[in-house]
Amino acid sequence: MKSIVSKRWLLARLYEPDIIIADCRSQLGQAGAGRAQFNEDHIPGAIHFDLEEDLTAPLGEHGGRHPLPDADTFAARLSRAGINAASRIIAYDDHGGMMASRFWWLLRYLGHEQVYVLEEGYSAWKEAKFPVTADQPIRIPSTFVANIQSQLATDIQEVREISSQLSQTRLNGKGSEGPLLLIDSREPRRYAGLEEPIDTKAGHIPGAVNYFWKDVLDGKGTFKNAGQLQEHFADLDLNAEIIVYCGSGVSACPNVLALNEAGFSKVRLYPGSWSDWISYEENPVATGEE
């Protein structure tokens, strides 16, 4: 199902009553920066959703740096924004779709299928001289009912089992085919364990292969089209069950979105990702290429 839309597609539908626009601009490590950008200007009618405040639960011992928000709490936040089962939601950010894709995945996880990501960021919208505003209209609350789609996510226990199986069979990198695949979405140097600027351990989950999430974008930072994404993932088995992770379950989401656009139907997110994996001392760590 197509989940990426163009800015002209959104412009043509900007004032349709069932359209809800989610401004997901946030700055990692800079609390309130995204909200400040939104207050300055945004696409008309947009509602701001902050990564830390809305799309993440409080930190715990496990669960990674950006744990999934409580389903009922997030559903209540969506209800206050006027979102319900009939809403068509378009999310955007200015970070290559990273935050918007997290929002997209969360809505899909809660059972809402009419959610889309703008193929370009807010800067591209402004550069096209499309309308922007600082106004924030009052939203009429609605009722959003969460219907968890558990098949879209996986947990630490299942990732352990898959990692063990992949390590035993030693799939031969990106050219290998098989029923299971574990994709690390981080920069190649972080995947290889050559550097780690954020988490306490460097490396990757044993058995994982590396597909850097920014490679689903073109040179202008726009999502590649379906044909280009199919070419990007051409070495992967369309029938494989794919688990995608990153550092904390945020930048993996553009890869999940891109895989869906390319026709892969068995794609799951490991929400806790690397930062959850290394919170268990007994979990093994791999370095180099696989």
C-alpha cells in the first residue's frame, strides 16, 4: 500500500475536512526545538507531535532510548488532536522523513492505515512557495481507538532467536536469501563497530546486515520512488521475514516505510533496537561486516 505522497498531492487536498497534518519536526538532544520551529511557521492546519513528548515513553532499564509510547496514552493524544478512524493523516518533518516515519509506523501499529509521509521535508514545501502559517487553530477532540497490530513489531526474545539462527547459518551478506533477515539501519561505521557516538557499546546484533536508512533518499533528500526502492533492495528475498532496527527505533522507520513501498509485506520493527539490545549484558555483540 502506497504510503509516500508528494507535496503537490497534499497541496491539492490541504483543506479537505478529513485531512489531518502532523508536523513531526524534532531535534535529537534539543528539547523544545521542534516545537519552536512549529510555532514560527508550519503547513496550515498542522498539529505538532514531538518525538520525546508524544512519540516516546519515559526511559526505563530496558526498551531503548526511545521506548514506544503507551498505546492508550498515545491514543488519547491523537483523540485530542481530532484524529479518528476516518482521518487521512499526512506526516512531515525536516529530517529526511525520520520522525515522520516514526509517526507513520506508530499509527499503523495502532491499527490506522490511512496515514502517509510527505516525500519531501518542510523546507522543500516552503521553497516551493506553498502556503505556511503561524496560526494554530483550535482542534475539536474526537475518539481514536487503538487496535494493536502486534505483527508489525518484535521483541528482544524473538530478536535473540533470529540472531542466533542467522549467526548459525551465516547468511552471506546482502546477496543472501532466506526466510529471515535482520537489517541494521545505522551508518556503516556504527554498524561495523568502528565508532559509537551515542550508545555505550559499539557494533551490531550478530547476523544483521547493514542498509543505512538515508540510502532510501535521493540526492535532494526526497524518498526514492517505488521502482528505485525495489532496485535498492533488489538483493533481498521478497518473501523474507524482515526485522529492522537502528539505534533506538526511530531511524529504522524510514527503512520500514521504504521496504513497504518496494513491495515487502513481512516487515517488522524492533522498537528498542540497538540501545535495548545492549541493555542486556548477556547479549552478544558483533563487529565488522556480515
